Amino acid sequence: MLDDPGLLMYSGYVNVTADDYLFYWFFQAMEPMESAPVILWTNGGPGCTSMEGAATEIGPLILDGVKRSPFFSGKLSYNKYAWNRRAHVLIVDQPRYVGFSTGRGPFVNSSAQAALDMVQFLRGWQGYFPEIDARFVLAGESYAGHFVPAWAKAIAEYNQDLRNVPAIRVAGIALSSACIDDSIQGLDTFLVYSKQMGLLPADAAPANMWEARQMMTNYLHYRPNTYDHTIPDVGPACATYGYNYTNFSNWFSREEVLEALHICGTAGQDTFSGCAGGCITLPNGFDHTPFAYTETLQEMLDLGIPVLLMYGMKDLTCDYVGLGLSVVVTPSRALYDGAGSRTLPEQESGGATFIHRA
């Protein structure tokens, strides 16, 4: 399968400083066109590898069943839902030291600092692939609701300096089940969502998120998976985040996989060993410095950059009701009605599109 001439892929590293390197896995479009954009993808965390996106979500080769261990074959298979049919897909482990990214420099401590690295990454990556007319769709899920707006802001500021040639062109922004505004996407919207979905009784009044989750478990008589409340959580155990990531970590620790992906030295050991489950804890906290994520998305719309927001209605981590209250296109033009309406699966306004799916 890896020798399939219809699938072209590359992996390796790009320097973002003299001492730090971000890892990428790049899949060319199966039906290449001159206008094919490059989807730049990150997973969330912060601190979780984007190899989950590559091998279980949007990449052309997936580890089918890898997070449901009894059903994992141990082999790659084709992903009929892959995003690289008419677009190139560039998957990046970031910030520094996440996943297979490595180096000798300090950790970054905010999405804004990580975005400066991403500007350098894209400059270097375009130098590696000059034949690709790169127009980037900045994309990701979950905590990427912080990462991607910060990328967009840093790229826009880079492009403002006319001495920076070539410019980094942004074709759009796409966020899936993203947490964008922590001040809004919290307990209040979680309760609205949970009661709408029948996950909590109408009179439930928990004092905090932990208590809300406990009430939900008692009410449903099972602990719901945080990414799909219709199925049970696998429970607290080694390498579990709703699903069991043991086989996922083991696969990405195999010598033949490390060699095929051109992994540098011991990169990835902290991410994929023991009970890490694909994630590391970023030291000294992360994103303690305020950043206007929602306002940045509005600024991108004003620059003519389309924004796509996709939400799965079964996701408990970053629910769609919270998104409805946190994202406003302009003061007079709301992207979502804020009341949690479930009548329209797709809404569009001023270059922003909101899609939710059961």
C-alpha cells in the first residue's frame, strides 16, 4: 500500500530556530490541480500529537480501530474519508516537543509564541516544495481553536512587511469541534447543551464541570465518552482519553514506523511511551497570556478569508452551543443564534460557515 503510485507522501523536519525542528507528514492531493490548497492541520491538547489526525481522522492511511483495541488489525488501511482527494494535506506536530517534533531550545508558553514558529515552519516548508503553489487552509480541532487564530494573526503580521517575499497565502480557516473562547465555552453552555441532549435532567444545577460530569454519569448510568456521548468511556486507565491509546502509541513506537517516517533520534519518546497516549504536558502552564481568538477570526473575515466551523453534536469537550455564543461575525451579524437552535445544520454569514452534524 505504501508503494501505491497514486499516493505521494513525504515526512521530515523543518527548522523553526537554529535548535528547534517541527515534524511534518505531507500527503499530496490524489487528484492534483493547480488550484489545490494545502490543508495545514494540527490536533489540540495543548500538547497532543497531530499523528492522531494523520492516522485516525483525515489522512489517507489510517489505523482502523486502533483506539478500540480489540478490533485493531495492526495494519494501515485506506481511509475513504481522507481529506487529500482534491487538496494537499500537511500535518504538523506542534508546538515544540509535541509528538515527533524535537530540538534543544526552550518550550514555547503560548499559542502566540507557537504561531511565530509556524510562520518559520511555513517559510521553510515552501522552500522544500517550491513546485506547489501553496495556498494554506489553516485547520485543526479542539484546542486548535486557540492555535489556528494565533497562526492566522502571526501570518497576517508577517505578510504586512512587504520585504517578506514570498508572502504566506491563506485560503481559509477550518476548525472542527474547537474550543475558541474559554470565558464562554464553559459550565453554563455545557449545561445548556447537556440538557438539550437529554444528558442531564432539566433541574440539574452542578457547581462546577467536575460535578456536572459526575451528575451525567449517574443520570445516564454510564460514563459517556467525552468525544461521543452515545458510547461509554473506556474508563481511567493507562493511555486513555475517552478511548484507549495504547495500541496507537505502540504503533508509532515501532522501529520500522520510526524509520519510514524519518524520525530524528529519540524524538517522540515522551509522547508515545508509557501512559502518555500521544500527549505531553507543556511545562509552566500554557496560554496564560490573553489573546483575542474570536476577534482574530473576525479580523480574518474582514480580510476576505473564509472561516468554516464544524461541530459534531455528540462532542462533550467543545460543544456546539458554546461555539454559538462565542463566535460573532460582527456586532450586527451573528454567526449562530446563541440559543442552541438545532433546526439548521448549516448556516452562513459574511464569509463564515457553521456546520453541525449528529
